[in-house]
Amino acid sequence: GQAQLLSTELYPKPTHFLLELVQNADDCSYAPGLEPRLLLVLFDDGLLYASNETGFEEPHIRAICDMAKSTKSRRVGAFTGEKGIGFKATAVVSEVTYISSNGYEFCFDMRADAYPVEALGLVCPRWEQDLTANMESWVRARAAGGVEAQTYAWR
């Protein structure tokens, strides 16, 4: 779809979305005295991204639902985040990206039949109920079922 085309045209490698996720964690706000942490768990059928940041607030939701908008300050010498796509770079590898943060639970559904207008899923979130519980169940099922996983953690 359009989201994937946009991301692939801007980034030379399909793995660039990982740099965007690491950059997002680096840009987040954390509680005073808390050591920032990022966890990426790669399963055969998905990727779990988690950090101990303070979580989204309304301005963050508005920014992630737009193009070339950000609540973050542009850092001198930054190599990622400069194109205004950021988290949407996940469209290269995922048709549906789920987000659960600070009580906000939604997804970006970029499947061709998700909306009557192509690529609307890139900026129009679909609000989800019980997403956090569903995500926890998804991870537990993979752990219990012996699904192959590789874990990467940063501090």
C-alpha cells in the first residue's frame, strides 16, 4: 500500500524501522531517576516493542496520527527521525501496528481493505478495547507454544 511505498522510498533498507524504534525510545520521557530501557522481542509472526517511558499523552497521539509532525525536538546530528515518518516506518514490515501506551490503545491498519480510502490507516487510528490484555495473551501464547523468539534489550 501507500504506507509501505512511502517507507520503502524514503529508507534504503527494510530494517531501517528498527532504527526508528530505537530513536523513539531514546526521545521518550522517563520518570526522574529511572534508567531508560528498551525491549525488542522478535517472534516468527511479530515484533514486541516495549520501553519503560512515561507513556503517550494527547499531543503524542495527535503527532503520531499525522505526517511530518512531532512533539520531539530535532537533535543536531541525528540520523533517524529526520523525514517525519518515524514510527510509521513499521509499515515496511507490518500491515497492522498496535500501540498501547498510558491508557491509549489503538492500531494503524494498513491493509488494503481496512478503509474505503487507500492509506488512511497510516494516519487514522482504529481504537482498540482490551489491547494490553490481548497483547499479553499473544506473548504468553508464543512463550508457552515454543514459538521461536529472539530478545534484544538495551539500557
